[in-house]
Amino acid sequence: MRLETETPQQHAPRSGLILLQALVLGLFCLFTLRLWYLQVHKGGTFSDMARDNQLRQVLIGSARGRILDRSGTPLAVSEPSFALGLVREDCEDIDGTLAKVSEWTGVDKHVLSETVKRGKKRVKPFEPLILITDLPYEALARIEANAMLYPGLEIVVRQKRYYPTGALMSHVLGYVAEANEDELEKNPQLSLGDSVGKQGLELTHEDELRGSKGRKQVEVDAFGRQHNEFILEPPRAGADLKLSIDIGLQRECSRLLEGQAGAILVMEPDTGKILSMVSQPSFDNNMFVLGVPADKWRELRDNPRHPIQNRVTQGVYPPGSVFKLLMAAAGLTEGFVRPGDVVACPGSYRVGNRDFHDWKKGGHGSLDLRGALVHSCDIYFYKLGDRMGIDRLHDYAVASGFGARTGIDLPHEKAGLIPSKEWKKKRFGAAWSKGETIIASIGQGYVLTSPLQIGRYLSALVNGGRLMKPELVETEAPRVDATLPLKDGDRQVILDAMVATVESGTAKSLLRSDAVMAGKTGTAQVVKLINPDIRRKTHEMPYEQRDHAWLASWGRKDGKTYVVVCLVEHGGHGGEVSGPLVRKVFEYLFGPAPGKPPRAAGAAPAGTAGEPAVDPGDVGD
């Protein structure tokens, strides 16, 4: 008997098979459509993106132009330095990388994080964001040794400013430092970490010194390492700037003022070119290039002698008796005095119920204009100012270049002050008094001038009456800004009196037989004398109460003429303190002085009217 077992065939439902086939076909069509979209429709876009991952455009920094003295000596140069950049696109762990950078360099991680945060909106993800602008060699070596472990870190070669002369030229050159947010906003050419001029000529000539950046295309591998590069646009270096400064003369003037607060200015009167501009004390501008430490900044800021201030352009002081040059010019021009008019000087001049004293007890006797300038008689100019009035004096002084900026290419120049009735009413809400006119007529009271203004005015007296723009750049053409309101004959009277001041007056320290020398001394009080009959010697007074010592001078030898202005803050008498310094400046310019010639027998002192010569030792200015 055979048993047969029949297994019925099991067939899948036909509808399920069709559904499966349709699903497979749909997926195939979807993949095909997506492939077409990516490869054909978006192929060009993704091709560009892939190429961008391999090729990047990078900015090339430009070398900042050099600054040179008139003989070509470098005063400001650019040197290579190494900065640390972070390419965010290549860095998987930015926070961890910054922590490691902080460990290597000693820079606080919070500072690095803030730098990255600040730079995100200015630096593209594939460009290096500068974390540290100048790497020490030890940190550079450690970063280079570990670069493979921290992709995204990149060493960037940049230019760093260096000032070979340091403090000697800091007030003229100024300095560069990293651009702040405002500067980055105003100038789209700047990048995070770029340096810009902050003070001095570095600021006023920023555009021509900076140049322009270039661009290059670089090939980058998966680790962010750069291989091949192609220059798309070469950088343009900044232009060099050649100054009129004589660095040897600058060094000598600085040496003469060492240990004192003051200023020395040397100018060519015919061109307005400045050969030396020294302000003491000074500071080393190199410390600002990479960011001055907070403690050093406080030390500079709080120094009572203000080393950051350029006293030649930003220091304004009572000019004292140097102002009598302008008073003489105003009196001659406005018709209040003639050269031969004789004025009595009894030693005091009464206005209302107050006596104004001359610096010389007992007075000078009778003097004409020449004698009043030679011996710096206060009473002569008290009387002249009283007749002239403050408003007429104000208008004449302003027309002669005072009370306004000179236009020199340095920032933050001070205009000084020539007071008037209107000014006092606005400033203090009070009326002007005649006594204030008296003291203004000898350069005291509210009158304030800078050494540069004095030098410019004296240059105009010497060059024929042309008020020149003071110029520090050798290649700039001389520019006449105005003409003195003074006749040539009257101008010569003042110049002759200045020569006589050296021959027999308050500036005898400048006398030399091989050159025409001229000067006007000034001793400017900074505090009111309680008892004018009791005058203490300079060394007996507290430093801040001592007078300022002025000397404005010019000299001519072998066809060359120079104007030299010296101010020593709280130095004492102009002739005694500034005189020897100015003499040394002229010895640099003209060479050592030969022996002084003997005085001609029977020669009468210039400008006096029957009065004996004044002993130079008694001269107050």
C-alpha cells in the first residue's frame, strides 16, 4: 500500500508582487532624479563648492612705507613678524584649540575667545583670524611642532613697525597700533589685527604710508596645509616719507634738554621747513606698536611732566617778554609809537588804584623802542598796551598768526589764546578790565602761545613778512598762508633791535663774531607775585611756581638763516637758562664760535636815550 502526500502549491498574491515592483521602480526613479539634480542641474554649483574647499583666496599684507630724515636715515621701518591665525573652517574644536594656545603663549583664554567672537563678522571662515599679532620665538616653535595635532592654526607672516630712534622722534612720528572697532568700521580695507597710525605723522600720513593689500589663491589639503599658490593681485607697498628733520641736530637738541621739561624748535624761515622739533620729557613709541601694558600706560598718563604731550605744538604758555616783538609791531603799524619816541620808565605804572611794576627795581629811565626791546622794559609796553586797548591788540595778533593753529601736519595742535573783551564776557560772564590789558601787553595773563607759533612769527619777521606753513615733509613745496600786517621798514626796526639785544642786552650769550645773531628773551610768570618788591631766586621757589624761560632767536651765516626757539618749563630767566642752550644749537648749525670781539671804545649801548648801559647781570629776562 503506497501513501502519497500532496503538498498544495503556495502562490503569493498577484497584487502584492505588483506593489513591490512599483516600489522598487519608484525608488529607482527617485534616485535617478536626485542624481540628475545633483550631477546636472546643480553640478556647476557643487563643482564650485568642491573647488572652494581646495582653493582659497588669501589677502597679502603690504609693507608700510618708511619714514626717513632729510639725509635718508631710517626713522620708522617695517620688520617681519609672526602672527597666529585661526582658520575656523579647518578647526573641529575651537574651544579646545584656544585653551591649548593659551597654554603655549600665556594669553588668557577669555581674551582669545573674545578675539574670535569679535572677528567672526569680519573674517571669513576659511581665512585666518588673527589671535596674536606678534609671537615670541618660543611660542612659535611650540605651535609649529604641534600644528598637525591642532588643524586650523596657521602662522601668518606680517609686518611690524619699528622705530630705531625710539624716544628721540616719538612726538614727531607718533606710532602705529592695532586698529580698533571704529577704525575697522570706517575703512573696509582694514582687517582684524591690522595696525594703523594713531599719533604724529603716522596718523596724518596714514593713507600714503599704508599702501594696499594684494590677493593670492592657495591650494589647501584636508589638514588645512597650503601647497601651491598663485598671485591674483600683488600688494602695493606704502610710499616712503622723507622729512626735513636733521636727526643729528634732533639728537643734539634732545641732549641739551635732557632732565628738563621743555621744547626746542629749529626752522628755516624762508621755507617753513622744520629741522628739529624736540619735546622733553619723551617716551619710547615702540612700546605702543604691540599694545602698551596697562601699568606702563598709567605711568605715562599720570606723569606730572606729561611725556606724551608734544610741547612744541600742544603746549601753550604765557610768552612773557617774547610777546613784546608783536607789541612793537602792533604799535608801529597802528601808529601808537614811532621808533624814535622816548618813553620814561620810572619802575612802576599806575592804573586805577594798582601799581604795575617793571622787572627792574627803579626802572630803566628813558628809552626808545629799540632800547625797550633790547633791555625788555615792561613799563614801555604797559603804556603802549594801555593806549592800544585789548581789542585792537587782539585783532592785530590774530592777523599775525596767533590764537589759531598753524596748520602743521600733526594732530591735536593747540591754537593758544589771544583774549578780547568779547571772549572774557563769553568765558566768564565778566567785563574786561584795564589792568588785564596791561599784563597782556607783556605776554602774561590770559595770553597763551605755543613754541611753534612763536617760531612761525619770528620766521615771518626774518623772511620778509611771509607767514609760512610749518612743514615736516622735505618734499612738500613751501606754502605761504598769510602776510604780516607790517611795513618792511618797521619790520627792520624790530630785527635790528633783536640784533642789539644780543650785542648789549638780555641775549648776550648768543654773541659770536662770525655770524649775525639776534634774539628776544622772555621770563613768563606762572604765579602772581604776592609782593613784587620781594623776588626770590629760582632755586628757592617750588618747581611748579618757577617762571618759564623763553628765548626766540635767529642767526645768519654764509647765506644760511635759521630760527631757533627754546622754552624751558619752570626754568627761571630766559637769558640765563635758555640762552646757553640756544647758543649750543647754533654751534651745531654754524660750528664752534670764535673768540668774542672786543667792544669798540666809546660805543654807546643801542636804543638808550642818555641812560647808562644796563648790566646784563641785572636783566630779568
